[in-house]
Amino acid sequence: MSRWIKEWEPENDAFWERTGKRIARRNLFWSILAENVGFSVWLVWSITATRLPSAGFKYTTDQLFALVSLPGLVGAIMRFPYTFAVPRFGGRNWTIVSALLLFIPTLALITLVQRPDTPFWLMMVAAATAGLGGGNFASSMANISFFYPDRKKGFALGLNAAGGNIGVSTVQLLVPIVVGVGGAHLANAGRMWLPLIVVAALGAFFFMDNLTSARSSFRDQVGVARQKHTWIIALLYIGTFGSFVGYSAAFPLLLKTQFPTVTANLAFLGPLVGSLARPLGGLCADRLGGARVTFWNFTAMAFASGGVLWFMQSHSLVGFIVSFLALFVTTGIGNGSTFRMIPAIFRAQALEAAGSDDVSVAAAHVRARRDSAAVIGIASAVGALGGFFIPRALGASIKATGGASTAFAVFFTCYLACVALTWWYYLRASFLVQRMPSLAHANA
């Protein structure tokens, strides 16, 4: 059964209205479902780890934070090959494969959480395989970026990412319900995803498409690694998405350690508001410019992280939760706005290097879409490292000082650095006018 589309011209308004819009929306829907399941499996240990002590596992707090953080590291690493797999094998084909690979972490979890004598190193191996779910995001975002015209990429990518990100709040809301009290049914944390994995794989098989125009060689894709804007965007994305996934992984355990009398079941609210805010960030960036929204969003993140630090030190539960929810909202807005900057930057570069004839301009648009997809994957991979570093920083801070204040002081400083980085490269008028005039219009 061949599902390759040879003619794809999303920038052609007539083609888009006649054919493209319908196909793009269908692929977006099934991409969101598959990515949602992937995210759920990726972050399943964020809530499962909090139940291990009551299930008879004798792990220390630092070891529990290690179980929470390891899927983030592996997920970040897996995003590199997952990104390059889309142009090599096709978006539909890789969605099928990546969905089926989720059976590995779910079956490993089901098996080991029923054995309290499981050595810690083996449980770490099982948690590491959950990183396969983290790779799904990169391939999904790279794939969907090919389907939509540049003027609609911000909102489309925001929806795609939000649908996946909501998997974090889904797992943190539903897992406590399905496992029951005391962890006696902890294996259900893995079993509940098995039928959804099947649905995601079958949906991709029957309803998604591959784009011939998305195909490119590995050499062409890694060529963007030589461009400085690839790595600037990647650093900014650590500040936004890295914060989102890192806080999502650590929030249940952090809430339980800092406020022991409060149920960790409230933790799902953070990823939920962060996920819902992501399309808003993309939409605002479409209208106001990605750089402007990103700059002010990082400013807000610094204030929100300062609020978390203040209320945590004063032991104010209400202030802590409100500040943390505000921080989650800003991570979502920043995720959408940062990703919206990518097609604007690389379209501007491609058009400036192209000739003025219609053929050269059309070729520049194709190149820009390929470069943008590769950068999206690289940035998402680097950004996902926050899923490892933030829980590890919090665990180390608690182990060394008894609290998480030191870690949040570092996070606050990092957000201020992102404010400076965004202003220096993407808001200074001298940069826009002298080095890349078309980028000034892209960020207007």
C-alpha cells in the first residue's frame, strides 16, 4: 500500500484550498494522537517513581529523581535519529515504526514494577527505554512542518506539540487512578497504554501520508548544523521546552518532597496549562513576530521562577503552586513562539541566497522547508536535555542543601541569559537591517 504524495505545494493558495488543507489536517490529527501516546510513555516514570516506595521498593530520594530524569536524557538523544528518519523513510512510515517501539518501555515497566526486589540498575534500564517515547516529538514536528505553508506553521506546530505535550498531564492524571491506592496495581501504569499504541500505529498506517518533497539525504540535513542560528535556537529551546519537560518530570516528586502533606496528584495541572498555552504562543508569534514574543516570554519566565523560589523558601503552598503554574504557562508560550522563529529565519536566509526568478524562489522555499524541519529536530533534541538536567539539578540541590532553592536560583539566571540572547541576535535593529533585511519582515 503506497501512500507517497509526489506533488505538494502548500505555498500555492489554490492548491492549499483545493487539496492541501484537507490532507494536512488529516495527517495532523493522527500525528497528534501518536505523539500524545509517545509523550505519555516518555513521562510515565514521573508519576510511577512516586509510587515505588509504597509498592515495596527501597530506593532513596536521589535514586527516584534519577529514574525520573533518565528518560529525558535518552529521549533527547533519540530525537536526533528520529528527526533524520522522516526524510529518509517518510513521515507516515516512521510514525508507524515509532509507535510500535513504545511496546518496549511499556512491557518493561509492567514486568519490573511487580518485583520489589528488582535491582536499581535494572530499573534504570527500564526507565531509559521510555526515552523512545521522547523521540516521537522530533519526528512528528519535522513531519508536520512539511505539510503546512509558512504563514500557518506557527499555529499548526503549536497544535501538534500541544496535543503531544498534553500526554504529560494525561499520564499524571490517569496513572494514579488506574494503579489504585498503595501501588498494588502499579503494572497498570504500563498496561493502560497498550491499546492506544495499537490505535496510533493503525491510524498512521491507514490515514497518514509520506511526502516525496520531504525526502533529502543525511548530508543535506546535517548541513544545518554548520549554521549558528541552529544552535542559538537550540539554546533558547532548552529554556522553553527543556523547562517544560524537566518541570513536568520533576513536579510530582518535588511537590511531594517539599510539601509532604499535599497529594502529588495535583501535579498534572502544570503540564496541562503548559500544553494548552503552546498553540497560543504559536498564534501570537504568527501575528506579532516570534522574536518579540520569545523575548518577553523569557522575561516572564524569570519572574515566575523567582516567585517559585520566594514562595518555596517561605513555605507558602498556594504561592508555590500559583507561581509554578505561571511558570508552566510561560514554558508553553515560549515553546510555540521559539518554534515559530525557525521557518522565518531559514526562509529569510534561503530567499536572500536565491535569485529573483520564479524557479529560484520556488527552490528556495523547498530548501527552507527542509532546513526548518532539520532544525526543528535538532532544537527539539537539544531542548529535551532539560528533561534530564532539571530533575538532576533538583535532586542534587535537595541532597546537598535539603531544599530546591539553589536549583531555582540557577534556573532564574538561565532565563535572564535567554532574554539577552534573544535580544542580541533577533531584536537588535542593526542585526536585522545590516545582516538579514528579510528577517526584519519575518519578525515584524
